[in-house]
Amino acid sequence: MTPLVGVEIGEKYHFHNYTLFVVLIGIFSHLNALYSNYFRVINRLNEIVFCQSVIPVSVFCLLFFFKGETLLNLILWAMLIGNITALILFLSRERLQTFKPDFSLMQPMIKKAFFLFLYNTFFYLILLSTRTIVSEQYSAVEFGLFTFSYTMANSIVLLFDSFSFLIYPKAINRFSKADSTEVLRIVDLIRKNYITSIHFVMYLFILLFPLIILFFPQYSSIFECFALITLTVVLYSNCFPYSSYLIAMGKEKLLSALSGVVLALNVLFALYISLFLKTGYEYVILATLLSYFIYNILLVFFSNRLLIDIMTFGKFLRLTFPARLFVPFFIILGLVLFDASYICYFFVWGLFVLLNKNQLKEIMITLKKIAQDSSVINV
């Protein structure tokens, strides 16, 4: 393929060959994100389901029939055509209403949006910086293994992302109107139904890794990388309720500052691991895991400064990472780092179920309610 635009970046991976694809896909995907947010506010979920599924389904089908550069080119075409198709569907179903600008409202909105932009940008760059360092400091094969591991781990949480996508604006709305007691109740509700579910499923997939890898035998060596990335994704999910609360409280400037600090720490940690410790590529993700852990602590600290006048250290620990989640998480982390026997993971998963049996029962009740009536998805 000849270069479409003469931009010379990422020579190691020939990124310049695909610049136009990347730019167009970015434009259409952001337009679709705008419409998706509008459609979830007016409770039109069918269009959102199509938008979120058309590209993954198309790419999944291509994997069975093509390979190499042909597969890469067709995936890019699938992403471009899928985004265009989704945008056409959005436009055909409902057009965004035009309105006369109210400049008195625009200034505070732009200020709020600017800090939210910084917050989202810095947070997105945390994992991107880790992947960039892996791509630069390790071989293309190792970067491919890292990317595949990340893709597998991230694909598992797509269902949970769909739920968080739906409840996110509702959570912010509830947080903005609730008193301290109600906020803590909502946070506890999210932990029980959302975060506990993610821990349960992600640990289960670590346990079932040998079965999953039967479909990809050439990647049988990535267990350690996959497990560490999975634990990192689990830790990221722990941020959800408190970051939503701070946004509801108008603390976008604080969030942007926190995410900027965590981004800087992640880069420093990743460079230290790769350049000075010279570990294998799979351990670079520990920089992101540690950064997310620090971010969790900061979120809980600043959130509870608004919620509670006096808070004991024990309560702070329980709010940051409840023991029922903390204990299995760090046991599994230790098992991965010390290359423990695979049978140990069965015992840890059983421990998790035992510690969270009440929460898992509540989750099953919630799932039955959702199956009967999807409108009950609320906080």
C-alpha cells in the first residue's frame, strides 16, 4: 500500500500508510459518539446497539477469511464503512435540533468541557503511553503479544461498558441531588452490582485461560501478560463511582489535575520498568496497574473530603478497596508475579465467591429483573 498522506510517524510500524484511514475513522466515530450520547438520553437503545456492534461483528467475521496485510486493510475499511453506516442510521432516525446560541450559558459550559476534555485525554493517554513504550522498547512480536493480551482482556468488559454507558448520566444526575448518606448508598450499590460483577467475570476468564487459548494456540505464552492486564482493567473499574461523583460536584478541574499527575507517574513507572529494570514486556503493564491504584486512592480521598468531615483510616481503606475485593485481587496478583501453580487460581476464585456470596446473590436478582424489564437499569 502506498502512503495516502505524507505524514512520517511510527516508521517502525509504517503508520504513515494508514493516516487517512485513521483520520476519517476518528471523525466519523466522534460524530457517532455525539449521536450515541443523545440517543441514550432519549432512551433510544436500538440505534446504539447497532453502532456498538456493527464494527466488532464485521471485524470478527473477517478474521476467519483473511490474514496478513490484506486482513489489516479490510479491518480499516470495515471500521470506516461501519462508522459511516452507523452515522447514516442515526441521521435517518432523528436529527439533532438546531438552537439559538445562548452566550451566557456557553462560557461556563466551555470551561467545564475544557477540563473534562483534559481529564478524558490524560486518562486515555495513560494506557496509550504504556503501549507506546512497549512498542518502542520491545520487538514488534512482543508488542503484538501485548496488544493481543490487552484486546482479549478489554473485550471481556465490553458488556460492562454497555451498562456503565447507560447508567453514567443517571449516576451523575443522582449524585448531584443526593446528600452524603445517599451518595454512599449509591456508591455501595454500584460496587455490589457493577464492580463485583467485573471482578467475578475477569477472575473467571483468568481461570478459563487454557480453554480460551485453544482457539489461539500460537498465543499460549501470554498467560502472564493477559492476567496482569486483566487485573489492571479490574482496578480501573474501581474508579467508576467516585469519578462520576466528582463530576457531579463540578470538580472537573480537580479530576483533570489528578489524571494528569497519574499519566506522568505512569510514564515514569513504565520507563523505569522497561529501561532500568529491563524486565519482559509483560511486566510494563504493572506501571499502569500501580498508577490506577494511586488514582483510586486519590479519588476516594478527595470524594470523601466532600462527603465526610471525619473519617478513620480503616473506613478510608474500606471505601477505597473493600476487603472482599482487595484480598482475592492481591492474592491473584501475587500468584501471577511468582508464577504459582495453576491450581492455586481455583482456590482463589472459590475464596472470592465465598467472600462475595451475598453480593453475588443480589447480582443474580438484579439480572433477573433486567431480563424481565430492561428499564430497571437505574441507580
